[in-house]
Amino acid sequence: MYIWWYGWYLGLTRRFDESLEVMKRAQEFDPLSHLIGFGVGAIYFWSGQSERAIDQLQRVVELNPNFRLAYSYLAEAYLEKGDFASAIATFDNAPIALNDPISLSAAAYVYAKAGDRHKALKILNELEKQSSQEYAPAVHIAQIYVGLGDNEQAFAWLEKACDERSVWLIWLGVDPTFNPLRSNPRFEDLLRRVGLPQSFDN
């Protein structure tokens, strides 16, 4: 049952109401799918419905405690709500080893936004070292710089992601992480080059 892929597509193009309808229809066929449940939570998160995102993503990590990306989205949903303590606790109490670049970058972003620059910079330095030796997604390193308030470095890493044709760029149009960059014409240009709608008003 791949209907949920269509739901993802609608979400990435910011057709959030349609996306939720499709995802919930997919849930009727497979109510225990953590991937579909995550999709619902992600769309709530992208559309600014933090409370609903938190409720949904909590159910997802209960269903699959090893689903790392769900912890990242859950922590970031808490950030959007302004609950920094719960955002940090999501990573501190996660029953998984945060040893992959995507989880680590999300943790660093959360620490940065919550004011713990020391932890954020420690993770950032490690990921930048990794990026010179092995693959570390440039989009996620850019995310950390956004959390630290360094927009110039964030744009530099997003440009690197474009050069690498990173698959993670498809989330650029909906991820609230990058909201601080959206008023900059360079961000509009990045969206155009990736082939995404160039404004939240579209």
C-alpha cells in the first residue's frame, strides 16, 4: 500500500489538508504502520500544528522505539511549541544510540535553540570532521547553523547540499527549521533551483 507516498508528495508541496486526508486513508488500511503514523505527525509539524504533531509522534516512538527520525521531529515539534525542556529530554531519554549524522544534527539544533551552545558546537565540530572523511548530510549541518543563528554558514552548507544534489533538499520548502532564512532572496533562489514552490504564500 503506497498511497502514503502520494500523501508525502502532497505534504512536500504544502497541500497539507489534502496530504492529511491521504495519510489518514492509508492509516485505515494499515493502522500500525509507523511510517504512515510518522507521515501524519510530520505533516502536522510542517503545517504548524505542534500539539497534534507531538501527540502523533509520541505514538510513533511508542510503536517503534528505534525509529530515529521520529525522535528528531518530536523534539523539533516541542521546540516549535516553546517547550525546550521536553525537546532536550526527547534526545536525552531516547532509548537509542544517537550515533548517526541525522539524529546528531537534530540534537545539536535542539541544544542550540535551547541555549546550550557548548553541546551544539561539540556535535557540529564532530559532524564537520566527518563531512571531510565520510558522508554527513550538508542540509543537516546547515540546520545546526540556523539554530546557532549563523545564517551565512547555513547558506554555505545549503549551497554544498545543492552541489551534492542532496535528496534532503526536498524538505527545504516545508521544514520550519529554515524559517529564519525564508525572507532572504538566496533562500528563494535555492527553492527555485530545487524545483520547489518559492513562497509559503503560493
